[in-house]
Amino acid sequence: MNSEQSTVNSEQLKMNSEQSTVNSMRILLTVDCSLLTVPASELARASKVRVEIVSDLPALFQHFARSIADEIDANNAASKPTRLILPVGPVDQYPILAHLCNAERISWRDVFTFNMDEYCDWQGRAVSRDHPLSFEGFIRRALFDQLDPDLRIPDAHIHFPDPLNLDRISARIAELGGIDTCYGGVGYHGHVAFNEPPISRWFKLTPEEFRNSLTRLVQLEPETIVMNSARATGGNPAAIPPMAVTLGMRDILASRRIRLYCQGGTWQRTVLRIALMGDEDVDYPVTLLQGHPDYAIITDQNTAQAPIPGTAA
């Protein structure tokens, strides 16, 4: 590489770094700081979204598991299929759910699941099922394989977005008559599935464009990689796959019900308030769900507290 090219590359890196800083500041500036001071006791009154606050994390995961089990049980009794979008994050509800279904003999034979997303390598190929961070591998081990054999979901009923055939999962959802309930969580900057805020110096999407987003490959944002590494890889961001394949917002919003669970404690307090009370904004994709006719967020008392700055450990 000659010195002229080296100078050009250095300038480009500097520009990219500066632009990233500008984009991060732009997102932070969209937050109405008055939302952050609303006490937990006032969230239900101030929220644009139905919110339920349970006592603690065990209660939240029990609520999550019970909701899925009851939905399947009711549909089985009515001889109707159950079509669900499921997350890997939160995850602690799944062993509880498997136990409930085994104890109460709730069959998954007529259940169809569509997982929200999956990690991909730098070339956009899904990580293998035996990868330690594979969402498919996790939910099979933690939920599907824990069901008693006579209750177990048929393998053909389990669906993941495929980076090599992006439209297949949406076509399958349509064939089955749509999704009954989308269950999920909320990411640090408001992403649902891996529908992260599109940060680019070259383009900006309108809320309507983003609401109509389809299943696609995404490059994970730095915030997501850092947050996920803190929780899943001992703080090693290099161990987080750099890309993902995700269901788009269109399939999520087309679900008949949406239930999001926020269990993150201190790190999730700000984005919870934005999800509940913020204006619709592509910078926080979860706000684009606010107009859905049957949408609720369930959280615990700790996560519901106001985010008060303090010294970190």
C-alpha cells in the first residue's frame, strides 16, 4: 500500500468514526428526558401501551411460561392450531414452560413455531445448530427436547429464518393463516428481534418503511455486540457473530397479539420507558408497535424503576 492510499484509508476511518459518534448522539438526543423520571407507580397511567408489572423475575418468567401454555391448551381444546413467534431472549421461561406442559399434558402436536432470528457469520451464513450461541440449538435443548415424546412438537413445525431463502418463513406463516401471538423481548436500543435502528450516513427510513421491513440479513450494531457479549461471552465481543437473519417488522406487526417481556433490570430501564411512552421513531423500533390493537409489555418491579445515574461497580 502506497503512502497516498494509506492517507486516504486513515481519513476514511476517521470519517467513519466521527459519523458513528454523530449517529449515536442523534439517537440519544431523540429521548425525551422527562420520560426517564416517571416513577414505576405511574407507568401504567402514563403509558401509551398496556403494561403489567409483576413482583420479580421468577414471577415474570412464570407469567411468560403460563401465557404460552394457556394459549396452546385453549387452542387444543378448540381443535385449533397455535402459531407462535418465539424469541431467544428472554430465555428462562422455557424450562418452566416445558415443565408446565409435561405436568398438565399440554400437547404441542398442533403447534407451529417461528423463531425471531438467528446469528450469522461474517458471510451471512447462519451459525450451526451446535454453535454455543445458536438460537436454534438453544431453544431445541431448553424447550422442544424437554417435552415428553408424546407431547413434542413435530420437527416440520419448527421454523427459523433462513439467510439463503429469506422469503420462505413469511410464506409459511401466510400458508398457516398468520401468527396468533408474537412473544419477544426488547433490546438496548429498542430492537425487536434483530430489527435494529438503521444507522447510516447515506439513508434514513421512514417509520412506515421500517414497519414494512421483511425478513433480511443485518449487520449487528456495536451496541448490540457489546451488550450481548456482556451477557453471553464473558465480555468478549469478538465471540459474538457479526451478523444475523431476522424476521421483519411486517410479520411481527401482522400478529394478532404481541407480548413483550422486559426483564433486564438496570440496563433496560431507559428503553422500557421509551417503549411505553416515547414517540414513534425508527431510532427506537419498539415504538413502532404502539398502534397494534392487542399489544402489551410485561416487566418486573426492578426493571420498572426510574433510571437514576449512579456510580458503577
